[in-house]
Amino acid sequence: MFAPATASIFTRTLAAAGAAAVLFSASVQASPVKTVETANGRIVRSVEVPFVDLDLASAEGVAALESRLKVASQQVCGVTERVPLQQQMDHQACIADTMASSKRAIVTLVARAEAGDRFKAGERIAVGS
């Protein structure tokens, strides 16, 4: 009688735990956010993301890197909850900027991987806005 309901709860709990583990794994691999003020007074936030453990010549490796970079862009830009429209727009612009620079970096790294270039231990991508 209770088996279908229990199975449904178990499935949702397992799915949530799996998603949390993936996000935790990706965020643990990224460095802490660094904040720097440029000479013209602009504040730049960035985080470094490792990638040398991934096979960037494969679709799976590229997808894993994209996932890490998405988490890193959210670390850099923060999370918006119930904030004024202008802050929401600024947040979306920050995410778009960091993901655009991330995509350019991915293209370069994939080309290097496909050309047989060996990445140096500890090499990372800096994601920032």
C-alpha cells in the first residue's frame, strides 16, 4: 500500500543527493573567489577552475569542464533572490560575461587537447567578471 509512495520519495531523495554531490564536487575543485580593484577603480572578481584531470578531446570531458565553469561563474556573480530588477539584470549580465569568456577558453583548451598538447599540472582557467 505504501510502497509506491515510499519508492517515489526514495527516488527524489536519491536524485537530490546525486545533484548535490555533483555541485559540491565542482565547487570544491574551484578556488576561492578573488576580488581585485583595477587602476581605474573597477572591481574584478575571479575564481580559478582546474581542468587537467579532464580529457578535453572527449565530449564527456568538455561537458564536465562546462559544468565546473558554470558553477564558478555562479560563485563569481553570486546568487540573486528577491532583489530589485536592476540587480537581477546586473547578475544576468555577469553570468553572460563569465560564460562567454569561459566558452572562449574552452575552444582554446579543446584545440590544444586535440593537437596533443599536454597540460601542465595545476594549470587552471580563471573565470571572472
